[in-house]
Amino acid sequence: MNVSAEAMDMNRVSELLADLTPPATSAWWTQHRGDTPVVATAIHDGHATRAAVRRMFAISEEERLREEDPFTEFLIRDFANRIIVHRSRFEVDVNRPRGGAVYLRPEQAWGLQVWAEEPPQAVVDASLSVHDEYYEMLASFLAGIERCHGCFVVLDVHSYNHRRAGPEAEPTLSTDAPDINIGTISMERRKWAHVVDSFMAALRSFDFPGGPLDVRENIAFQGRGEQTRFIHEHFPDKGCAIAVEFKKVFMEEWTGEPCPEVLVALRRLLASTLPALIDALERGR
């Protein structure tokens, strides 16, 4: 995925750098509602933590940022229906089952030592209350979309590291790391084939600067997160949740520095799939 500096108006780069990250907020999440059957979420975009948690961290800011999904909120801004979680996954990961939503052991967090000391149960319980409230909100939000449109699609947008061996190491082989990984393991794939296939075709056909993107299904990830599982369990006939993982070619994953021109192109790419998704839902009625 190569996007040259000339691919955009470079007079806007400094403006975009200021715009890429939304203002800090104490909110657990932000939700936006519009008149469309397509929803986009960025549930690992958040970096905020409450003070009681932050004081107990052994993990550094840089280590946390590397495993979060910065700028995914920017990628979904053109969706009228969208949900952005502002709390860091290292406080509570809403994409894990409740029992593992707080990373208490290194094996739950890519081998990282998250805590300087084991957090008291009261701290853990307060974090888990965010998990509980998130899924109460999500169920209500999606029920409203279902009432208005009959059925819906959720694009569960994430990003993933492909240079885990270090900043100077070779990246993961492209055979194992597509530009965009589509995760569908938690859905009844045959039932939603018309939606998933239309979405992937739209991604592949987009005139991306530098050439078409490598879009494949269930390669680096399979879409086993709690959010897609929850949606397919609670809306089995009406809700199609697709996990969308962007390889972190839009940023330097070891420093957190963004590539604005790539982010803008990816945002346009994602927005361009809306007509295909809506048409697919209509055809499947």
C-alpha cells in the first residue's frame, strides 16, 4: 500500500494532523445516530483511563498505544451511525468476554505486564461496569436501527500490528498480513454472503492511490471478538457484524506517528462501501 505525498493537497496536512485525534473526553463512549442501516464502530480507539487505574499501571503509554487502535475513529467519521469507545482497552476491553475484559495476566495482553500490583477487586468491578453498560447501550442502539430498517450491518473497525519483532525488523509477510482482513467466523456466513461479498468487492474495486488493496477473509484474524459474537447472538436474523482489521500501514506502529494521506484515503475507501452495503441489504430482504 503506497500513497505518495502528492495524492492529497499537502496544504491540508497540518490541519489533518490536528484533526486526526478527537479532543480528550471523560465520556466512556460517543454515539451518533442517523437514518441508515449501516453502523460503524471503533471500540479500541480509546486511550483514556481513569486515575485510579492509571496509578497502578506498569505498562507505559507507548506500549498501550501500540496495542490500541488509534485513528480508527477518524476512519469511520463519514458514517451517520457510529460508536467510538474512549476508554483504553487496558482499562477494560469491551471486545473481550466479561470474564477476560480486564487484562490481569500477561498472557491476556500479548505478554505485557500491565499492572505494577494486582488491582483490587473494587477497581476491577468499576472497570467491568463499563463493559456491562456498553452492551446494554449497544443492544438498545441496534434495536432502534432494527425498528427503523428491519435489518442492519455493523462494521467493527480495528487495526493490527505487522511489525511486532521491532521497529527495525522485517514486517510480517504479506501472505499472512493482508492490507484489510475481514473477520466472519462468528456469523452464519452463507446467510450473509450477499452482504460480505458485496462489501469485500467494494473494497477491492476502490481506486486506491498506489493500486488496489489486498483484501482477504479470516487470514490474520477471524472476527472472534465479543462484539460480533454478541450481535450475532442477539440479532441472529437481522444483524450482520463484520470485523474489519486494517494493517497499520497508516501509521508508524512503534512511534504512533500517523500518515495523514493514507488515513484520508482509507477513510474515503470505507465511506465508498456504503452504497454497496445498503444495496446488499435491500437485495437480501
